[in-house]
Amino acid sequence: MDTETSTQPLIARYDGVVCDLDGVVYRGADAVPGAAKALQDIVARGVRVVYATNNASRIPSEVATQIAGLGAPATASDVVSSAQAGAARLATDLSPGAAVLALGGEGVVEALRDAGLTPVVVGDDEGPGPDVVDAVLQGFGKELRVRDFETAARLLTTGMPWVATNDDATLPLPWGQSPGNGAYVDLLALALGRRPLVVGKPHPPLYGLALERLGTLAARTLAVGDRIGTDIVGAEAADLDSAWVLTGVDRPSDLVASASSPTYVVASLADLLRPYAAPLADAGGWSYGAARVVLDGDDLVVERGSADPIEVVRAGLAALLASRDEGAPSEHLRRAAATLDGLLDDSPTSTR
Ligand SMILES: [Mg+2]
């Protein structure tokens, strides 16, 4: 890295950001501290931001209202949903105005309509047959009934196109994990012996739609998210640089057990506005800023700490990911990374 870029904020390397929402901008109903201000500052620099969400049940204007209510810049066109990516995909394969079964909530219905297709829903009878419907778009919908899945099965048995907005197996609710759209996709797939095309994260189509909306080049676009399995794997599949944000669910011990290597590890969105250097390897150790760590067998030893815990996390993760890529067993890495998990959770700036 040249010295010029290392004194510039990280975000100066990009023209566009594909930003995740839950765990990055908000957590449930609460704002992630500092996120809205960071997004304002990013947009003020002339960098475009879109919010990419796998949530197919909510309509983009409703999502934008929530984001704007937290003080971050957002209009409906800044929200790219998996339902929109699904509808866009079907619109390229079908004739304009073609009828598509909307197996989902209002977000799926609206996305189909906006893509120039005709959404059809199952009423109180057995629902539309294959003579009137050309394809099925499946997304999460709280009001879906067994009758809706029966109608979808009857249509899909004919082999017509089937697109799913996302395949997240679980939907996190305040009490724990509830079945997500992926579980309902599996339910149909089990009965039918076929599977849909999935467009949401970590699959590339949602990123393709986000890039189209941003009007930026992939090489100048940064994907930001808190979940390794969706946001970081998705960025890698779409060939985008990624910033893994530690304000959400996944911890360093989750990263070392994955096969992913995010381009950047950031404590929060505010870190996008600060310089970012690559961690440095020396004889036996890794350093970042003031921090230095060494791997002693299976132990990660923090030889020198830092006032800023993220510096220790970056040095520690560089050491552990290098060890992972040389074949170190996952359970050893997880145990060593627990030191970094603890550091984040004990940090006075911890947002968990
Ligand atoms: Mg998230």
C-alpha cells in the first residue's frame, strides 16, 4: 500500500457502498451508535450508498423511512431488496406483464408490479392454475397459509420458473430463531424434488442490482456487513471488496472458523472514515498500530495492547487467518480467537 492511500480514509478508495442494515445501521428497533452520522459523512464525500436487504416482506419505502428516522440518508430508491432482485430476474426471462404468483408479503407483490409484471395472489379458493401463471416468486410473508404453499406446489410441479428472494434458514426474533424464508423454500423443495434460483445475499444477483442502482464499478464499490455467511461470502461471490463490521452478530471466533477473509475489519461504520493500513507480519508476530500479537502454539498472546481494541483485533485476526490458511484446525483457532471476542465485549465502546 502506498503512503498516500494509508493516510486517506479507507472510504476514499471507493465510489459506492452496498450497506447491510441489521447489525450495521440498526439492531432491531435501536440505532447502532454513530452509524447514521458515519453514513452522512460518507455521502457528504460524494460516495453513493445503497442499503441491500434480504428482507423481502417489507417494501423499500418503509425500510427507507426507518433508516431516515435514525438520521441516516435514505430514500426509497436507496433500498435494494431481495424481492426487487427476484422480480428483476423474472422480468428478464418473461414477457412484460406476465403473471407471477407472489408467494410472500407486500414486498414481493410491489417488487413484481414495479418490474412490469402482474402479481397474482392466492385467494380463498384453490388459487390460480398454470394456465394463467407463468412463474413463482417466493419470499417471506407472515400471512402465508398452507393453502398458498399448496397452490405454489401445483404450479411448480409443471416445471415453471421458480425464484426465491433469499435462503436464510432462520429469522432472528427477540426470543430466538424462527423459520426464515430458506426454511419455507426447503419445505416446497422437499415436496417437489426441485430447487429455486435464489437471488438474495450471499448470492450475486442482489449485488448486481445494487451496482446497477449505484452506477459504480465493482472495483470501486465496497460491501459492508456484519454476517460472515451472508455479507462477506456474498461480497466475495460478487467480486467486491468487503468491510466486516463488528457491531452485529458475528465475532472473531466465527471468522476464523469460516473460509472467508474480509478486505477490512472495522469496529463500526465510523472506521470507514479513518485510514486503514494492512497488518504487518514480522518474525513470529503480527502488528497493527500500537498492538502486537504472537501465536504461541494454540495461544494468541497479546504482547502489546492498544488503547483502541480494534488494533489488537486486526493484528490478532491477521495472525489467526494466516494460520488458518496454513491448515490450522478450526477448533484451535476458535479457542485462540476467544481472546479477541472477549476484548470486544469488554471494550468501553462496545455496542453489544
Ligand atoms: Mg446484518
